[in-house]
Amino acid sequence: MNGGRAAAIAVIFALQLVPPRGDVFDENGERLAALDTLSTLDVAELKRNHAREDPRYHVGLLGNSRALSVSAESMGLRPDEFFNFELSGSSIRQSVAFLEELERIGKALRIAVLSLDHLELQLYANPVYPPPPARWGRALDDIGLTLLTPGVSARDRARIVWRHALNEWSQFVELFNAEHLRYRLALFMPGAGSHAPLTYRPDSSRNESAAASIATPVMQTTERRMFIPAMFDDDLAQLGRLRDAGIRVILYESPLEPRSAAYYATQPSSHARALRNQLIECCRALALECHMARILGDTGTPWRDANHAPAALLGPYIASLVTQPAPRVGRAD
């Protein structure tokens, strides 16, 4: 490898490893526009920066693209009351990790609403945030938990190790993503990402994609079991700890388009059925506020696809959960 190539790689690493600074959500220009093409790790860091600089929010959403279009306006809240902390492509594991980070920096939400992907989707990815070395510590904790928990199969123990290894490899490869690098430069050097459209709002919600013009077909489910029960138990236990620390935690299962919702309500997959039973038992034992998937709207309402609800339906539904009186905290015997 010649010196010039080595220097170029060193520069790429340096640019990718420097954490993004500042609060892009107090702006309305190029740096905010760059969010659409940044890595999940960078977007999470920028949302954390915003939380650190602003007063503690009354309501925050955590999840992925299924609720990213929900804004303060669609929730019926003031902009200073609400922030959308959703991270595209992430799972409930990332939401728990991010909520713990907000607590760690002294900016815990008063009401945290977490979107759990509909259990037929079997989305259970490991978190990419916080960055190393904290992420590596979480991986070691996961591996230790699966080794020490009775009843965890050898296959599931191997799966958790493999998933964390794959997660780290994916993050390494991400360092060489030219498109992400281009827009990351916009965070440091104005003009580098000037062609990016502005799709994010100051409350970190995202403009909604166009709904399908034809009827949405019934969603196809996966036959693979992606959740590891011992890990899911631990994720829910962490939510119980955060609730005990003073955060009102509301967990809801994301809705499906009415055709798919009606189909899977009567013909759930075996994986989703077992997982929903586990969820109900854990929520009861931990006295967590959990809401199973609801049917929103009717078959005449256009959806983007079978598992991304329109903000016009999802926002009021989440708002109704927030405005319900908080249940009395008391764990089941």
C-alpha cells in the first residue's frame, strides 16, 4: 500500500470516528438535511446532543421508522414538550439502550413511549448505540447473561455471539460508506452535502412517505424465530428498572394495516404467539404499561405499506396512551 492510499484511509477513519457535535435540530438547513443519509450511530449521537442541550422532555418516542413521522403536532403537543428519538432500522433493544443513555446524562424522559415492532415481524436487532467501548460492554453483558441463564439453548447462546460479531463487522464496513461520508462532511464543512433534501422537522420527526395508491396486500410473515427469550426478558426488566427510576414507560406493539391485522389476529405464527404470551406475562409481573397491537383505521385508509401506519392514525393513538392515567405501580406476586 503506497503512502498516499494509507493517508487517505487514515483521513477517512479520522472523519468517521470523530463524534458529531452541536445541535442540528436547532437549525433548519444543510446539517439537518444530512440526517437522511447518516449512519444510525451518527443520528443517535445527534439526537443525544440535542437532549443534552435542551430541558428534559415531557414526552419522547423511541423506536424506528414505524413512528418516525409522528410529530408534536400529530400528538397534539407543543414543540417544547415532545421529541422523536426514533432511529430507523433499530429494534426494541436499541430503544432500551438509548433510553438508558438519556437517563445516564440526566435527561431521562418524563414519559417514554416505546414502539415494539409487531411481533409477526420478528425484528430483534442488537443496538449500534452507544458507540464503543460502551457497546462492547453491552455485548459482553448479553453473552454473560445467556451463559448464566438456565434453559438457554446452545444454539441461542451461539446466536447472540454471532449477532454481536456481525453487528461489529457491519459497523466497521459502515466506515467506508462513501455516501454516508459525504453527508457526514456536511456536519463539519458546509457545502459538502448541499444536495440533500430537507425531510426532518425540528422535533426530529420525518416527513411522511407517500401512501400506496392501491390496496395494501396482507403482509408476509417470517418463519424464523429471531427473538431470544432470555434476552427479551432482560430488555423488559431494564424497562422496569427505568420505570422505578421515575420514568413513565409506555410500550406498545406497532399496528399493521387492517387487512394484515385482521389476518394475523386469527392466524398468528407460532413464534409471534409464544412471544406475545411471554410479553404479557412479563408486563404483568413487572407492572409495565404494555399495549398489544390495535387495529387503526379501516381498509379504506391508504398506508405506505402493511407495517408503517400513517401519522394521522398513529399520532392520535399514541397521544391517547399518553393521556391515559398512569396505572398504580405494583408488581404482580
